[in-house]
Amino acid sequence: MDSTTKWLLTDEEKDKFIATLTPNLTVLRARAEISQEELANLIGVSRQTYSAIERKVRKMAWSTYLSLVLFYDHNQKTHKIIRQLSIFPKELVIRFNDGVDYSNFETSSFLVKKG
């Protein structure tokens, strides 16, 4: 993959990542102990929009997906879950870093309890 195409994502690729996260939204939000209203405010959508996404009535935008992955990956209570369920886009991390897998590098280790 050359340097110009590594940054291009097709709609199909985006849809695949969104489809992996969507069925897990309720569990992740409950584990993070955050309300729909608080989370919606944090990611920049209305509570009604977030609720519709969580109920699978509305498809989330790519920017919403990225915001949610960032929040859940860097939340101590959801970090391991998002990694175990392969919701964290490891293949994008590898692609964006010229084939090097930094997804196991614990840049957020201070958030994750050891033991």
C-alpha cells in the first residue's frame, strides 16, 4: 500500500468498523457508568441522536464512531472489553503506521489497572 492510499477508507471499511461497535454500545456505556446524555454531550451529538444509534434506528457517522472508540479505548472500565471484542480498529493502527502494530503498546497504561 502506498502512502497516498493508506489514509483512504472506503465506505465499506467504515461500515464494517461501525457494525462491530454498534451492537456493543449499551454494554460499553453501562460499564463506563455514563448516561446517554453525558456521552452524547461528550461526543458532540444530541441525546436523541445517540439514543437512536444505540437502539440501531440510526446509523452512526464515522466521526461519531471515532469519538466513541477513543472514549471507550481510553476509559479504564472499557479498555479491555473494546480490545477483546476487536472493536478497536487494530488493522487501521497497523495500516496508518506503515505495517507496525502499535495497538499493544500501552500508551494508556495509566488508565488500566494492573493485576
